[in-house]
Amino acid sequence: MTHITLSGVSKRYPGGHDALTGVSLNIAAGEMVFITGHSGAGKSTLLKLIAAIERPTSGTVLVNGQNVGTLRPRGIPFLRRNFGLVFQDHKLLFDRSVFDNVMLPLDIIGFDRREAARRARAALDKVGLLQKEKAQPITLSGGEQQRLCIARAIVHRPAILLADEPTGNLDADYAAAIGDLLRAFNQVGVTIVLATHDLQLAARLNPHIIEVRAGRLAS
Amino acid sequence: MMGWFTAHRMAFTGTLNRLAGAPLTTLFNIAVIGTALALPTGFYVLLTNLQGLAQQYAPEPQVSLFLAAEAAATDVRNIEDRIKAHAGVASFRYVPRAQALETLRTRAGLADLLAGLALNPLPDGFVVIPAAGNASALEALRGEFKTWPKVAEVHVDSDWARRLDNLLAIGRYAVLMLAAALAFALIAITFNTIRLQILTQRDEIEVTKLIGATDAYIRRPFLYLGTLIGGTGGLAAWVMVWGALQIFNRQLAALAELYGIPLALTHLGATDSAYTLLFAAWLGWFGAWLSVRRHLIAYDPL
């Protein structure tokens, strides 16, 4: 079963910069895909198009058979709930505790509070932050913040995990730990699409690699 | 899965926490809105009280007919017969001068003053209730009675009440205009408050949108915020007017004692109070709704 399909996708930003040109690819359910390439090659744009954060200028992006480009605005929140998003800059909310950050996706979906709390603790446990559930995110280290971001991305058990440079500025040890986490999710059937230029991580996980060069797919 | 009710309860408690988290700002907001609403509410209360007084002291239109001082008993009977025969008269009452004096003595508390008089200065009179109570019928009766012999004065007693009614109608328009202007101000205040709140929460809005929050989910706490600010502002206005009435009534009590009549202003009744609070809450909601419509659209990355 194909999860994500891009056909002839181009993205031109206002001002005339072509971030992507004629990209076509298929990502199957349960696959682990690394999108690699230099900074500015278009990796992040590709992720944003899949997550319905950007609309393609031309071509079609299909997620679970839904055309992201023509989706009505009302439908977008529900499409996004299929994803767990891991951001390079984490995008944590610093006005609330670690626990409340992880609760957020469940609140949005409308989970029963007790069940939600149980799942949030399970997610925090998976990333090794259960001891810090009452802490404020600002007091966490860079690696812990990244792991918190991952916990928030997986707490609602999404079918697809989209991660932009999840090991971007982490020590090798932290990066390895996050690699193990990703592999564990993938093993329970989560589709993983990851933009990175961390070749060590790629070597550990042996994913399907798609290389982007100046807005086009290489090879 | 939780229901619609739980989602609202969570948004509501979240909003309460946010308000409690910035108590000074909250207090000032409520004070500004309370003051703005207290003005028209106070005027409305005054008008309602005046109207009550007017109705209390002018029950129905009547024509008072006073005879000349030298009128004899035959003249009185003559007039009485003419009134009895008149088609425009529904009922009438003869008030002899002695009875008028007695009434004045007991009812108006002027006993001391009247005790000093050697002679009864009051004329004999008739109080006539006309068949038709409209202004032209009353005027016609007055004109006719005036031409009768030994009739010194004819008063249409509803005159002052009608003038007061007209004045009160003008007052009501003034209150309405004041209320409209200040309602607009209240909407503007909440619009701006919510705009600032959206700015301070822009990170949260952006993140929640990215992870699948619907517009309704994002809008809800802001709408609650506007409604709460408006509603508590309305409550503050009610309390301000109540306080003003307490002070005012203390002064009025002294005045009332001097004149021997009960005088006290009453606050809005339960229904009017409820309407005032609901209206204030609605204005807050509307200001927030406008603000959210205007400012949240800007945050959709798509």
C-alpha cells in the first residue's frame, strides 16, 4: 500500500525561488525513508509539502489517497493528525510543563483526559523523559528537548512520522539514541520520512535513501 | 474520546487560568468595561425610577373644576346637574371646600401651616373623570367647563404627567444613544485585548495548527476570554451602579424626611440585571469573534 505519492511536484516560493522541480516519488506504508542533500537543496520543502504546511505550485501530493493540494481548509487539521511532526527547532511551548507539551496533540484530538495522561506518560517513558514530566522545557538540554519533541510527535500514534533534522545539532550518543527510537517506531509499522544530512545515522538504520540536489531528485 | 462539553470545559478553565495569571491586566480590563457600561446602566436606572414616580402620582387623566369663592349651594347643585348630564363625563366626585381642607391637613402634613389660617381659602370643587382620556377630549372639556357660570378654574391634571412622559421619552433616546456608543467602545476594547492575546500566544497557535488543531479549537479560548471579560465587566457595572445608588439613597433619605414622603431609588430588577449581564457578555464575545476572524487567518501557513 502506498502511503505518500508525489507526482511532478514543483514548488516555487514568492519571489521566484524554485525550491523543488518535477519531483516524483512513492513512499510505502511502513517504509523508512531518508531524504538527504545539502542545506537548501529542498529537503525541508519536501517535508512541508507532505505535511500540508505548503501547497505545491504544480503537481500533486497524495497522502492516504487524499490530494493535499486541493484539500479544503477545513480538512487540513484532520489530514495533519495522520502525522507526527519533529521539528528542527523543536517548537516546544515554554509556557507549560514537559507533560503538558506532550498532552497537547491529545487535547487537540479530544482524548479522554485519563487515557490521554496514560498515553502521554507512555510516550515520555519511551524517550526517557518520564522523570522530567513536571519540568519546564526551558530547563532541558538540547538532546532532551529533541526527545520531548519526538514524544509529542508520537503520543497520538500517528501512521507517519515526519522529522526534519532530528539529530541536527546533537552529540553522537544522543543521535544514536534517537536513531534507536526511530527504528523502534518503524518496527511497529510507523512510516518514517526523515530529512537529514547525518550519514552516520543513515548507516545505522539502513533506510531507503532519496537524495535531493538543487530541487531535483538525484539518480 | 471526550465530548463537546469536555472540550468546552477545558477551554473555559484554561481561559480562567490565563486571566488569573495576569491579575492586574484582567482587573484593568474589567474596570474599563465596567465604567463604560455603568454610565448607560446608571442613567437607565434613574429614568426607570422617574417613570415609576410619574406613574405613581398620575394614575389617570382627570379634570379638576374649581368654583368661584362666592358660589352658593344652589350654584353647586346647578353645576352638579350639568356635569351629571354631560355625555363626555364618565364619573365625577364633589369635593366640598371643608373636605378639601381636611384632606390637605391630614395627607400632606401641612397641619401646622393650616392651623394658622382664620378662614378656609379653598374653593368647592369637582373632580371629573372623562369618558375619553385623550388630549383633545380633555381640552374640549376644559374649554366647555370654563364657560359655565361660577366656575373659576379648570385644571387638566394629566398635563404635567404628559410633559414628564415626553421628557422621559427623550431621556430614553439619550440613554439608547449613549449605550450604543459605549457598546461600540466595549467591542473595540475586547477586539484589541484579544488581538494582544493572539500576539502573545502566536507560538502556541502556530504549533497547535501544525499538529492538527481545528480553527474551532484555536478560536474557543479567545471567544471565552472575550465573553468572560465582557460578562465580568457587566457585573462590575452593576456593582458600580449599586454602590452609587446606596450613596444616593442616603442623601435622598434626608430629603424624604424633610418632605415626609418615601423616596428611594431602586436598582435594576432581576430580569433587567440578567439582560444587562448577558448583553455585556455578548458584546465581549462579539469583539473577540471579530478579532479572531481578523487575526487568526494570518497564522495559517497554507
